[in-house]
Amino acid sequence: MTGEHQHGLSPFQQSLLDDEPHIELSYLEDDVIHASGAVRIGSSIERIWNILTDYNNLSNTIPKVVRSELLEERGNIKIIDQTGRSGILFIEKSVRIKLNVTEHYPRQLLFSIIEGDFSVYSGSWTFEEGRTPEESFVSWQADVKPAFFAPPFLVSFVQHQDLPVVLRTIKETAERGPYIRQTETSTI
């Protein structure tokens, strides 16, 4: 088996067995930051999926999300409006983003900006089952560039600071047990 080691895990998945999020950042052309993170979660993909697709409740479960609203639903395509808040030390900024989210249950959520405070914001959540149905590997990756002035090193610092917090919270929420959607989605 090329690229797989003991227990059928890839080398990357084995690196996540320490239960800590792994984060990588890189600088792309035109001041775009590529950020990615991954974590092993002792929970089913279904439970994690339910947490991340409870769009109207993300502000209660995901740090840095202040408001999240499902605006439109067309099958596996969702339009989400979100406000987030982040910053460095005592300087915080709220950002708004309207996203097109395409759900490919149970493997992937693709997202891209429709409008908002970013000129570039697109990426994905990816879900892989681990050694048992109650072990999952969750990855997030995105290309990000604010529409407002922010030096790339500050954008990468914020991503490096916030992404582990978000991944740890998803891990903790999923590992607590069954997740009950707090809100019902509606079609507008």
C-alpha cells in the first residue's frame, strides 16, 4: 500500500494522532494567503457534518463567528451570510461575507465568496473516516485575501491564531456526544 502505514492510516493522518490541530500557511501571488488545517476527531463524520452545516447556529458553536444565517437553499447548494470577528491583541475587526456553499455529503463542503469584505475567500472542508466509524480526520483549507488593507503577514498571523481554536472547538463539540441541531433550516 503506497502512502499508507500501520492501521491503514496515511502518514499525514498518523501525524494527527497527537490530537492537536496541524496548521500550514503559505503566501501566494497577489498577497493571497493559503491556509490549511487538520485535526483528528473522535466522532463520526455525520456528527461533525451536522455541526458544520447547522448554518443558523454556527455563532453558538464556532469561535469567531458572530452571526451566521442560511439565506437560500437549493438542494446541495446553500447561500450563507456570516459575520466574523478577529484581531491581534487589542485590535479587532468584524468582517462580513456571503458564501456559496456546495455540500457533497459526507465527504466535502466547498465554499466561495459571493460578496463581502474579502476579494478572495474560497476553500473546503474535507472529511475522512479513520480506523473506526467514530474516528474522523477533518481538514480545512482556503485561499484568503481581505478587500481592505491588511499586510499579508498580519492576515497569516490571524489565520495561524484563529484556525487552531476553531478546529479544537469543533473537535470538542463533536466529541461531547450527539449533536442536536439548534435551528431548523428554511428555504427562502
